[in-house]
Amino acid sequence: MRGQLGQEVTGRLVSAFILSRLDYCNAILAGLPASTLAPPQRVMHAAARVVYDLKPYDHVTPTLTALQWLPVKQRIEFKLCLLVHLVINGRAPAYLQNLLTTTASMSGCASNRSASNNDLVKQSTRLKLGDRVFSAAGPCVCNRLPTELKAITDTHVFRCKIKPFLFSSAYP
């Protein structure tokens, strides 16, 4: 049946049914070790093999780059950055907006370099598990973004610009 659909239609179906499930609530996977992210990554590899009709031992990275699919880790970073972007621009729910603080809004930090870079304050945590919460993981990921990406206020433009940035970090 896969041969009758064609590569483009198969890719769209896989994106709709499989990748959408991988992306659902994937922000909660932030900060997990690579061994925990390996199973969803294997699912993505299997999906790419279906789209391109690859054999089990064919190398899948060129296929992922051809499909322009971000690896699971970068998909999580994408989701976190998008949520933080929505919070910063006032388009997120209040419960998320209360979790983040910019360094520019803190007293005594307005003249720091981090304030001019639109950095966020990372919530200090005592446990490694605490580094996975949104108020710690979101600022940690977004503070690594270039200043020109953080300065974008239009969400559509932000989404279009951040994906190539994460793609280049995933596949150098």
C-alpha cells in the first residue's frame, strides 16, 4: 500500500499521525537523559524508514534531513522556546506568565549584558529533577538563542526562524 500512496502523501500521513503524537506534550520531556529520549527517537527513525521505504540497516540521518524533521531533543527545545516566546509576548496563559522573569525587569540587573540580550532568569533548583520544570528549562534553552531570534515578536516569524537554527545545531 505504501508504494501506491507515493512518498509525499506517505510523509504527510506520517507527520499527521505519528509526529503529532511525538510532539504532544513533549515539553515535559525536557532535561531527560538521552537514554530516555531514545525510544521516541527510534519511532521517528522508523517513521522516516516508512516514508522513504528504507531497509532496517540503512542510515536514517540523511532521510531525516531530507524530510527536515528535527530530532526529538530539538523538537522539545522548539516547543519550550515557542512557549517562552508566547509568555514573553503576552500570548500565554497567566499561570505560565507568572513562572518567567526577564533580567531586564529585575532591579539592579537592568544594566547587565544579560538584560540587553533579553535573557530570562533561571529558577534555582536544589535537585536535578527541578531543572526539568518549565521555569528552569525554558529560560535555560531560550537563553542559548541568538539575540536576533529572541527579539522577534511575531510568532509566525519566530517559528520560521527558530527551526533552521535548531536544525543546524542538530545536523552540523
